[in-house]
Amino acid sequence: MIRAFLALPLPDTVLSALRVQQFLLPLPQKTDPETFHLTLVFLGEQPEPVLQAAHERFSEVRLPPFPLALKSLGLFGGAKPRAAWAGVAPSEPLTRLQAKLDHAARSAGIDTESRRFTPHVTLGRFAPPGPEESFRLERAIAAGSTFTTPEWAVDHFALYESRLTKRGSVYTELARYDL
């Protein structure tokens, strides 16, 4: 079984901007900047033959390259935040790509998540902090609401293996797919 997901790797300029922003936020626990990516479809634990069938379908996905930028910061968890993220500027091509990949995964027999696609890069995951720390974090996120990165051309996506370790997840690129 292989725990896998599809994602957009991020260019160095975007990674640098994310590292700076992550440093500026009072996050209780930060995501390792080496793992920053934009998840398109989480595939979960899959047997190798199913993942191979999905790989063949992912190879058939074609779209023209498109521009993308990160824009805004936010928190997941409402009154009890549990994750901080950098959002994505609205992008119809990104939504189309994600839908095509989700369909390809389903047609290969993978039961993907049914929740709405909310493109983001996770900056930190943590247990909900106390009221004072939550307030400080919410203020910092609000202050960073003008966060943006330079646009980059999305011309490929990748299939990653995710191995869980005591120090966090380790991601290994298994395949790259040009658009």
C-alpha cells in the first residue's frame, strides 16, 4: 500500500515568500517548509496496481499551462483554529485541473474525498491554542491579509508518496506530469 496525493510543486520564489510569511506568524507548530506544496487530490492508501492504473489516467490529462499566484492567509477551525494556510488567487484553470484529476482518480477506482476543493498551502498544523494565543494568531493572520506571491506558470503536477514518520510526513515524488 502506498499513501499518495497529487500536488503542484511550488517554485523557489513562492517558497521563499511562504518561508518569510511562516516565520512572521506566531504559529504554535509550523509545517516543515521543505514540504510546502499545493494538494490537488488526496488519494489515501492505495495498492500498487490501483495506483499504476491511476498513473496511466493522470498521464492522459491535458490542459494548457496557466498562471497562478498565492493570495491571502487564513485559519481552518473557526473559533478553535487548528491550521494556518496561504490561499490561492481565484483560478478557473486550477479548478478545471483539480476536477479532471479527481475524475481520473475515481475512474481508476480510488474513492477521493467528497469535500469542496479549497486550494491552499498549509503553513502550520496544531492543537487549538488557548484564547490569548488564538487572539494573537488571528491578529497576525489579519495583518497578513495582503499576502501575495508573484505569479508563476503552472506547467506540470506531480504524484507524491507520503510516508508518516515521528518527525512528520516525508514526501517523495513518484511521477511528474506535464500539462
